[in-house]
Amino acid sequence: MYALTNRREVGKRVAERKSRRREGANSLIRHRDAYADFGAARWIGFDPSAIAPYEATAFVCFRHEFQWEPTAEEAYLHITADYRYTVWINGALLGHGPVRGWPEEWFYDTYEADAWLRPGANTIAVLVHVLNEATFQYVPGKPGLLARLEGTARSGAPLEVGTGDGWQWRQHPSFAGSTPRISTQQSYSEQYNALLEPEGWMHAGFRTDEAWREAVPLGPVGCAPWGPLRPRDIPLLTEDEWYPATVRTLETVELPEPAWSLNLRPWLLPGVADASPHPVRGLLVTTVTLDAPARVRFGMQDRTSGVYAKLHVNGTAAVEKDVSGYHWCGCYEFEAELEAGTNVLAFFMDRAAHDFHFQAAVRDESGRSMRLEPGLPGIAEGRFAVVPGDDLDEAKLRQLLEAADWEQWTAAAEGRRMQVVPAGREHGVNVFHLMTDAIPIRDVPPSAAAENVNASCGGNADYALLHDPGEGKAVRLVYEFEAMTAGWIEFEVWAEAGAVLDGYGFEAYEGDRIVHMGSIHNTVRYVARQGWQRYRSYFHRGFRYWMLQASALGGDLKIRFVRCIQRTYPSPPIGRFRCADESLNRIFEMCRRTAQLCSDDTFVDCPTYEQAFWVGDAYVMAAVQNTLAGAEPLVRRSLRLAGSSMRRSPVVESHVPSGWPNVLSTWSLLWAIACEEHYRHTGDRSFAEELYPLLIGQVRFFRDECTDEATALIRSPFWNLIDWAPMDVPDGVVSTPMNVLFAESCRRTASLADVLGREREAEELRRLSASIVACINAHLWSEERQAFADCMREPGRLSPVFSEQTNLLCYLYEACRPERRSVLAGYVREAPADFVRSSTPFMRYFKLQAMEKAGLYVDLLREVRQAWGYMLEQGSTTCWEDMPGRWAPGYPTRSYCHGWSVGPAHMLPKIALGIAPASAGWSRVRIAPQPVHLPWCEGKLHTPHGDVSVRWEKGAREFTASVSLPPGVAGELVLPMESSRVGRIVTEGSGSGDKPYLSEGKWAVRIGAGETLEIRASVRSW
């Protein structure tokens, strides 16, 4: 619970501080860039035996009270924690962190703190989120907290407070300890009970009780597993208030019976905390007792990456049915005939999984929720038992699965290490199930459920009024936001004690049908205390629609507001694009918003499902955010973080930092290409020097360890994905796309070797690249098909699969002989009918680049309008991960906001405005607009020196353009017409002194650094 009132109160003091200190924020920036001195502060932790239950996650409160008599002139708080922290001083929220990192490269944050200090008693309070299992964003280190408050009084007296002696801790009792996992890639879902909150613990004067204990010392700064700490290397994320546009739905619903929900990892995979997929084998058993026979359906969740169970009932296999239907996630159910009396249910698992969350929703024959109480006869401590199956032979397994009753089961399980799951280890509530299986009650009018609901969409003093729906029911509101958003959900309500507010964020509707996200628990539960209260979620989540389900109200509930505190990397709209085609303008803005929401403390694939830094996805986002938002620090940080994965793997891993040490070879190579492009954008030699050893190391590993003797090409042992399409590029083959990207990465690394004066290595890399290209043409080209095959599985045996993806990459990166280029250029425009087609918007980014290279500008804009325009037509405000049909007929996509799909935001300004760097760091720029069929276009792009602005208009007999360059950037404007079609050229402005000259058959005009140029050219014909 945040003391936001206190934040308002300190506002005046913050303003006073800034006015009296001339340097203001600059002193903070300098301090944050330098390495902080943590002084005598030590890492502290807690006693795990005092946490109940202490499994995968917990929230731990730390606090320290100290006296400070003078008025602070300047004070800084340096802080970090493992895994995450939220910090307050005297009840005022300072911030959250740290940014994600590798355990051996852990980061800390620095905050200005003097405005929140006061004479007398002061308190530093920290809530540490502990995570003992890996995610796709986190590699477990060791739970701990490190902080130092340093400062100076106006009198010159020093201030020194650090973690160590005198700090106390306790488990935060409000957070439920056993909840469903959000997703395979994230941690565990949020459930908060305000009735249990230790109210006031963040403030001075709070009286601790026996629940508070002395903090446990862990070690000095620099101790394992964290090692030397690094200062935060990007700005703080934004915190913008986003309110809903409207309440889309108001209804009363009947709540379903509780689902069976528990985490099986401790029993199926004890002691393993990584996020890798593991083969598991075992059985989960329970019994249910019925008064009469019944046909029952058990709805299971997500077999794509979670546990996949086969159900046997009383010794007979239940009928399995795929009910994914319109969804991608692999939902399935079992139909079973249950007998009167006791029935044995055995769920058998024998498959690799990332996630070990088991969920079964019990429904009757019609699909309506029904209550079946599971239990183990004669066993009181739990309702389920697990039999690990790693040592089960087929005969013993058959005995267990074919057990017709509980007596036969217990006899078969004797000596088999049957382990009872304690009742407290089950999930207390499965909020996702409660939201998605609730049934609307049609005969209750909305007016009976609530009043004035849209008042809760604003930030004024008005409120919505919800009436108690009665036992077993809930009032449901669906808030619709103007656009997709990502951040913390926050609400302010007046409630009776014990009122339950369940929340669920989702991304889309199809018509009036919610597209439920069956593989992710994007949920929160809040149990209210009495009175007015405000809660801000501690979990970052993405959504466009927020479902609020209020139950057990005990009276009326008032909702003053529901909003999202949008948190992204600062992405000001520096780069701009507008043209005469409004659909292209909307596509550009859709891509820009997607890139913004996928810019977190690293680039992330999506803000909802995974929030993971997939390295190949970032290749596209880096190009966009560098020129549209000036996000060079984020790009540099992301590429460095990826490079650090080579401490663990021989080449850059697919997503980092992650508990799944996975290599996707194409992503490794796109990282190398992105590094060179970032250098070309910034001209930052120090960046090139830092990452060059990793780049050359990756090249040499592929060359030395993965070369196929028969072809002299790379036979990658890793995942070779380039597109979610039926290409033939499995692990362990000579993949054509992978070899093309390897050759290109060698060329790009060679250019960085040139910059660093490593001429011998540059030549070595160029020879290797040329050799790979020659071998691609010698071994992977089919004369019969006049195309490159996807792969070679065995020497001399080409794959029968030919794809648009493979051949456009060969064209784009010049991995084909000159005489074959015209053939491949034709495939870029229109691939043969039997070629596998580009599937994802990600792959279409490469297709757009290939079209640009081939001069197919009309086709390029058509591709953008068709693919991305379709998303707009469906009402989307952000770019989709997939195109329709990949998962199921007619199913649109998994993620509705995916960073790898933002390519048009880079290509449209590059093509229509023609803005491109002509040298590293944008010291020179070439502006060569391609009007295509557009009558006008305008926009600007960010460079490290400032903004490059362009506007042009195309008339029947005249072309006019206006260009403005920042200081430090010189360049040229190239007219889009052939020189023979141009009549008189007139230039005006500070850059009008040079005469036009011919450049590759077109007229061009030089523009000096910091100059503006206006040009009018008469046109004989277009």
C-alpha cells in the first residue's frame, strides 16, 4: 500500500530543494553515472525457516529507523536487492528496481533522498520480492538487500545509514505465498489481503512486534553471488497515468466452483530451480465421491509448455478432447464417467515441460462448473498425492493406471514413494479460472448491479457505486482503454472489510467475444479492509482491457478510479512521419506505440505474455527506437546484456538473462548485425571495443566447432528458427538462412575490426564470409528449382522445401552469385506458388528490406498496407506477433503487442523520406526520398547530433523539398527523378550555396552541417 498523500506533501519541499540548489538534477545524473561507495553497508537477508510457506516466492519487509537532527542539504540512497525491491523513506515512495541483470553483473539504483528526510526520527522501508525459481528474465542468485543512505547537512554534518546492524525484517503477511504461476516466462501471480497488512510499517514510530526479527548478515559489497555492482545504465522508467476510455461491459456473474490448482515442481522436479524444459514422469492422484453416477468434464490448461496429463478414472483412460478451438495455447479436457461412490482419478505426466502448474476445472456434461471435493481416503493432511515416476517400470505403471479402486491403488503404490501434497501447498484461489469460467446472469439488469460506472474512468472525486450481488455472485466490469498499455494497475475504492476485488487484464475482443489468454494468469486479487484505500499492483503487466470482478462485498463498493500507471523506457515522440496516405500514418503510429510498450529495462518481446528480452526481436526494435525515441542507452544496455550470456554459452543466447540457457543460432547472428548497426548509428568506438572480443569469439566458435566437413558450411547444433512457418531448418542441419546470416555477421564484424585498426582480423573475416557465400552457392542451390533450398540434412541431399524466407535473405545479404540475383529479385516480388511464405510480421521486416534493395517501393508499401493495415482494420492499436491462421483457422495471433513486428516504423521514414546515415554516427546523411504514389510526406528522425527534418511535395510538374540538418551533420539531398526529367532547379536557405551535381544519374545538392535547404525542381515528366 502506497502512502501517496505523503508524496504530495513532499512536493513543496522538492520544489524548494530544486530552487535552492543551482545544479538541480545534474548532480543526481553525475552521481548516478559514477560508481557509488556503499561504505560500511553490508548485504542482509532473512531466515528462510521463518517464511511460511517458503517455496518459489515470498515478499519480505525490511525497515530501519534512525535519528537525523539537521536539515539535509544533499542526500542519496544507493540500493539494490535480489530479486526486486520497492523502497520508501518516511512512507514516501522513492522507486522500484533493480533493472534485470546477470547475478555476477548485478545493478543498483541511486535516488535523491533529501526532500524526504526530516529532523528527528526517519525510516527507510524496503519490500523485497524474493524469487527462488528462474524465469525468462531472472537467474536466481540469493535473496538479499543492500542499501546506503549518504548525505550532508547544511551545517556540513555527514549522514551515513547502511544495511547491517539495526535492520529488522518480517514476511509481509498480505501476499499469498502459494499462487499460480503467471506464465512459463514470468513469476507467480499477485494476491494481496489488506486485512493482514502491518499498517504503518513504512513510517517512523511504527512499533514492531515479535514477528519482526534482526536481519541476517550475508556479506560485504562484492560478495558472491553478486560480485562488484554496476550503477543503473538507463534512465528511470516513466510512470504515466492512463485512465480507461469507458466501461465496455457491466454485468452480474455467477462464480464457478474452485478449480483444482497446484504447483507440481517440488514433487516432480525437486531441487531444480531453472527455467529450462525438463522431462518429468509421475502421477497425481486423488479421489472424488459421488451420490449418483455422472459424466464429468475436466478442463485442463495449456499443454504447449506446461505439464501434459493423461487422466485415468477407476483404471480406465478418460476421453481426451482438444478444446483449443479459437485459441493458440493448447487447452484440452477429459470426459469421464464417474460412478456412485468413491472414484480414483490418476493424472499421468510423461513429457518435457517448462512449467509445472497443474489446473483442472471441473464441469458437468453441459460445461457448467460443478463442485467435486477431492480427497485421499484415510489421509487428513492433503487432498492430492504425487508418485514420482522416474523409477517406474511399465508393469508397475500399468498397475497404478489400471487400479479400479482406492484399495488397488494403494496396494500398487506401496513402496513407490507416494508423497501427499499438504493442503496449504495448494493454491488458495485460481483467479484466472474464477474470471474466465464465471457465467453472466442475464436476468439481472446492469442498473441493479451498479450505478454511475463511467465515473470510475476518471481521476476526479466522483465514483462508481457497486451493489452487493449476493453469495456466489460477482459484479463484473470490463474497462476499455483507448489503446494497449503496460505497467501497474492501480485503483482507489471504499469497501467493507473482506470485500474481494479480482482483476484480469487481456488484450483483445473478437466481436463481442473476449480473446482469453489461456496460458497466462494476468491477474490480481485484492481483499479489502474497511474504508477508503488505494492499491497499486507490484507487478508489471500488459493489457488493453481490464476486467474487475467484485464479490463478497458485504454492502456497497465505491470505485473512485481504475487506471494503469504506464511504465516504459522514456520514449518521447522525437521521430515523426506523416504523409498523404492516412493508413500509412496510422500504421507508423501503431508501430511506434508497440515499440514504446516493448521498451522496458531491456527490449522485451511483449509486455503481456513473456516480458522477455529475446535478442532477435530486439534487432528490429533497436533500429526503430534509436531514430524515433533517442533510446541509444537502452539499445547499448540490451546488446551488452546479450553479450554477457557468452560467459555461460559459446555464443549469444536467445533470450537473456534467463534461467533457460538456450541458443537460437539466428538470434545470435542477428545480435552481431545489431551491434554493427548500433555502432553505425552512434559512432561509439568504446561500444565497438567492448563488444568486439565477444563478436569475434562467436564467429570463431561457429567456424571452429560447427563446420560441416563435406560442405565447409556451418552445421549449427542449435535452434535455427527464423520464422514461425513450415520451413525445413531443424537443429543440426546445414541451414541456408543460418549460413547466410553467419556470412553477413562476418562482414559486419569485419567492418568493426576496420574501425578498431584490426586489419588482419578484418581480412580474415572477409575471407571467411566470402567462403561461406561461395559454399552456399555450391551446395545449397538447386538448378532444377532455380532457388536455394532451406537446408541440407545429409551431404549432397537438398531439402525438398523451398521458401520465400530463405531466398529473400540470400538476396538481401548478397549471398548469391551475380547471375542469380535477378532470379531472386523476382522471388522478392512474387515467390513461386509452392514456396513457403513469410508468416510473421518479423520475417516481413526482412522482406521489406529486400524490396527496398530491389527498388520495389510500390510493392513495399503494398505489403505494409496489407499486413499491418489488416491489424488496424481489426481495431488493434499495436502490432501483432503473428498473422491469422498460424495457430488455428481464423485465429488472429497470440500476442497483440509484439516488438518484433515494428519494422514499418523504420522502413517508412527510410523509404518515403529517404533519410539514411552516410557515415558512422550520422556525421553525414543522404536524403533520397521515394515518393512512389504519395503527393507529399514530412517527418524527422533522431540522430546523436540532433534531428534531421524533411518535407517534400510532388506536383504534376514540380517537386519541392525542405531539409533541416542539426549541427554536426552534413549531407546531400538526392532528387527522386532521373536527371533527364528535371528542368530548372532553384535552392534557397542557408544551404543553398552549392550548385546541384549529378549522383548516380540523379541531381543532388549538398547541405552543410546545421543548415537548412529548400529546393524547387521543375519536372518534365514523372
